[in-house]
Amino acid sequence: MVELSVVIATIIENDQDIPAVRHLQQSRYDDYEIIVRRDPGASKARNEGVKEANAEKIVFLDDDSLPQDGYLEAASRSLDDHEAVTGRVFQPDDSPFKYKDLPWPDELPVTYRDLPWYDQGDKPTFTDRVAGCNMAMRKSLLEEIGGFDERLDHGHEETELAERICRDHSIYYDPEMVVEHAFADSIIGYWKKSYRHGKADIRLWEIRNTPRSSRLMQALLVDTVNRSIPKLALWIAVESVHHVVRCVGQIDGLLQDR
């Protein structure tokens, strides 16, 4: 038995090439196991990782999440008192695409400017926002609520899980559980992620029982509120393509949903 089971979903073939694994192996904390899963889809991989886990306390990291000093200790402490935990995520200084470094218009909704599910502040608190690249839960809780919904293979799976957790339980935000993780590694990567999230939107609406008549409207009516006066062409270009490819992903998801 171990204190923590760390589950990492990946398509990287060699465990030693996984950045998260390399960082974990540098930790002074040693009462843990690493479970690498390569099942199709993040939700499937995480669910299989939970089944394989030998610990009650389970940590979920993306393969490129880089846990910082004291991360595993903080996760273990938090899971002593809480059933579900999320932590702080910061993007590397050399990230080619950093939300906070772009010239966002002042009137842009804060959700888009500050990635509030990444960094929720310096103080511990309860939350309904979970960073999928940095979260931890008790195995008993996951078994109780049914784990990750495998209809969501890449995108929104942690959002949907958090919604089910918050119906009868709570999620604790621990600012000492810190990982480094880039939201996207390039502008092209951001657009590819937007497309995947667009397809995932459709699955999430299905799970939420959003009326079919509303799904197409939500897919086509791109949110342009408070976005009409951007300050620089960079913001226009990046966000315009983001919304186009996300819309394409949504339409693709709708067609598959028929």
C-alpha cells in the first residue's frame, strides 16, 4: 500500500519521456506510486487508473504538468481532510501563449483574461472550479459518483465531474498544491484545443440535457459581448480563429450527435 496514487493519462510511449513522471521522480516524497495509462480518451484512462490505484488518495496530473516542491506532501495533507481538491497552476515564463500576457481589453470578461480555474488566489477556499491538470480525490468519492464520464474523452471531463461532486460534496482549493502547466504550447496548439473543446461542448450539452434546439444556437451564436473594441490586432487574430475553430468543432460534434 502507498499513501498516494498519481494517475497520468498520456499518448507518450516511453514513461521516462513523460515530463510529469520525471518531475515526480525528483521529489523527496516517496510514499506514492505512478500509474501511467494510455487508454483512448482522458476520461477512460483516468477511470482505469483509479481501478488500478492501490491508494485511497488519488492525484491526477496531465503528462506535461510539472509538480513543484512539496506538491505531493500538500496533496496528501489536503486529502486527509477533504474528499476532492484542486490546486494552483501557473504557466511557464517562456510559454509562447500566456493568457495573462496578451493585451486583453479591459472590458473582456475576467474568465477569459485570468484563467480563474488555474489560479484561484493565495488563500485556501472552497470552489466549484477544478484544474484538470492538477486535481486530487479520494478513491471512495470517485467510486460513489461513478468516476469520469467517458463520453467526454478530451475536454470538459473535469468540469462535468466537478458538477457532480458539488451536488453532495465540496471541492477544496489548496494554493500549496502547485504545478507548472502551459494552457497551450503555441497559437496553433490553442486553436487545436479550441476545436477539441468545441466538440466537447456538444457532449457536455448532451450530458446536461440541453435542449437540441438550443445546442445549434449556442454553437452558432459566438459570444461577442464586450469584444467589439479590441486594443490590438494580435488579440483580434488569435480570438477570431479560436472562435471559428471552436464553432467548427461544435458543428462537427452536433453532426456526430444526430
